[in-house]
Amino acid sequence: MTKRTPGADRLHAARHAAAKELRLPITDWRVKRLAVLTCSYEQAEASLAAGRGVDVDDLMKLDAALAQARASVPVQHAVTIEIVEGPIEHCPKCGWSRNERVGVGSAPIV
């Protein structure tokens, strides 16, 4: 079995985190791109923490690239549909009642 370097472990963990965040397979190119950008940003932070200088323009470019990578994946919403049988006379959740009138001349809701 081949032993991975600490850098490879960080990249692998970043891919898992990106796949979870983007809700895409770990092999997707957008996941790989976000993981590399995230690792690059963390490396720049580590350089700052170690007292080495970091080019602010490069950080700003990384920031923009991270935002673009996250925005490239459309937001996925989960929708739950519940089918009920028969006429509904009263909604236990919102309190709606079939007998209430919405306005003058309105047709009953069937």
C-alpha cells in the first residue's frame, strides 16, 4: 500500500468537503477545482501565520475564483410532496378551514 503525503491527505479531505458542499460526486471537475482552490487559500493562510508575506492581489484572485466555483453549481432544493385522500375540511398545520370565505363572490375551494 502506498503512503500518501500530508499534502495529498489535505487535498483528498478538501475533495470530500467540496463534494459534500456542492452535492456532486468526488470525481466531478467542479469538485476538484473547488478543492484545489480551497487548498491554495489554506496554504496562503498558513504562509501568513508563519510570518511570510502573501501577495494580496493573489488572495483577492483566489477569493474571486472560490466564489465563482461555488456559484457555478446551481442550488438544489428538496421538495416533499404528500398526497392525501378525500376532501380536506380543516388543515391541522396552517388552520385553514373549508368553511371560511376568502372574499365576497369567491368560489368554494374543492
